[in-house]
Amino acid sequence: MLRRLLIALLLACPAIVLSQMSAHAACSCKPGNVQHSAQAADAVFSGVLQSQSTAPVGTDGARETTYDIEAETVYKGDVRTADVVVTSPQNGCRLGKLEADRRYVFFVTMDGASFTTNRCGGTDLATAALLGKVERFLGTGSQIGGTPEPEVEAAVFTKVDDAEPDSLTRLAAPGAALVIVGLLGLVFVRLRSRRS
């Protein structure tokens, strides 16, 4: 019984290895350098992988993996929200399983209204080296989901059509009246002091 089990395992191992080799052989493309990947992509952004799931699509048995990403920095393209969904067809060039809660740089193309990527697109862990190359070619990017700066309201001045500015004599009249009252008071105090 043990001998049959060992023979079955020995026959099964090459079949598994060959099937994996044929799946990888079906993908003829190779990831290019960052400049080539960025030029070929419709959007480039970094973000943290939240979750992923693989499911069948259509009726032909094809499958695709969906990656839910919390985008952080956009280097290229129209990525407006922090919650981004990227798909990868489960063919020979599939992107494969990524690690949750890790930061990646995604090089994606548009497929209708959705983002797609594969093993050849350049998507990889957001290492300092990769981010440095992306920033050298595409710039520092723009943050997503930051708190926008509050808008400062401009002062509004209302012009009164028929109003004329006050004349100098009208502005000076209250001050002149106080001076006169003060002088009269001083004269009154002096006269009273002479009488006493």
C-alpha cells in the first residue's frame, strides 16, 4: 500500500510541475523597466491592498482576481477616490496572489470603466527603490484622501450709489465744538477764581 502511494506521488509531482511550467510559458511578455511600464499604463498609483478574491466571469469558465486597494498617491492618470478596484484575468499572465496590508505600486490600463493589470504591467511591492524610479520618471505624484484646505472667503465691498463722502468741515465739527466747550469752561473757572 505504501509502495503504491509513493508511486502515485512520484507520478503526480512531474504533472504538477509541468502544468505550472505550461501556465507560465503561456505568458510570453516580460515586465519592462519602470519607464516602459509607466508609458504603457493608463494610470500609476501606490496603495495598500485591502483584500482580493477570485471568481468566474462570463459563461466560458474564465476567472479573474479582483484587488480592493486603498490608493494613496497618484503618479499618472485619473484616480479620484481612495477606494480603487483593479482586476487581473486568470490567464498565463495573471498578477497572482498579493499580500494584504502591503503597499504596492500599481501600473494599470483601462478596460472600459475599470482598471486591469497583469504580471507584465510592472505592478510590484512599493519598495524605496521602485518608488524612487517612479518619482524620477513621473514626479512626486499627488495625495488622495487628504483633508482639503478650507476655502477662504473673499471680502465683499458694497458700493452705495448716491453716497458722498463727508466733507472736512462736517468731520471736524464735533471736535471743534468740544474745543469751544473746553475753552468756555476754562474762562468760567478763571472768572470764578478771581471773584473769590
